[in-house]
Amino acid sequence: MLVDEYEFRIRLALTGEVFMVPADKSIVEVLRENGIDIETCCEQGYCGTCMTRYLEGEPEHRDEVLDDEDREHYVLVCCARSRTEELVLDL
Ligand code: FES
């Protein structure tokens, strides 16, 4: 999947690890590269398989699945970006 535009940082709440998500990669891809395997299916924001809780930051949601209430706590990490410099994931 082609992800565009800008880079941001993710931090994993449970381990404290911090990773940059470059403009041409998804959060899922960066996690995988660092040995953290998130289950995915469509990788395009349609199925909800990759739903992950976040604790801080403001995601830029790019999915077709979550409703407004879900979006307050969950992010689909195959397609979302971050509006804030850092997004803290409950991982
Ligand atoms: S893998 Fe389908 S929405 Fe992320």
C-alpha cells in the first residue's frame, strides 16, 4: 500500500520503544521491521483486523471501519497516520 506525505513517531507504551514512521511506510510496516507483528488482512483500512488501542496523540484516521467513538481510542495501524508528532500505542 502506498502511504504518502510525512513522517511521525510512534512510541510503544509497554516497552518504551520509539520508532520513526517514514512518509513511505505504514505503522504496521515499521512495527514488523522491528519484530512486532500486528495481525492484518486487507492492509487498506477496510476490515478492522489491525485495530490497535492508542493512548496519546491524535491519529489521522484513514479507514472505512471505525466510528467516532472507536476513533477516540483505537486506530487502524495499516493505514492511519498521526496528526501529532508522536502517537503512543498500547503495545
Ligand atoms: S488490516 Fe484491514 S483495516 Fe488494517
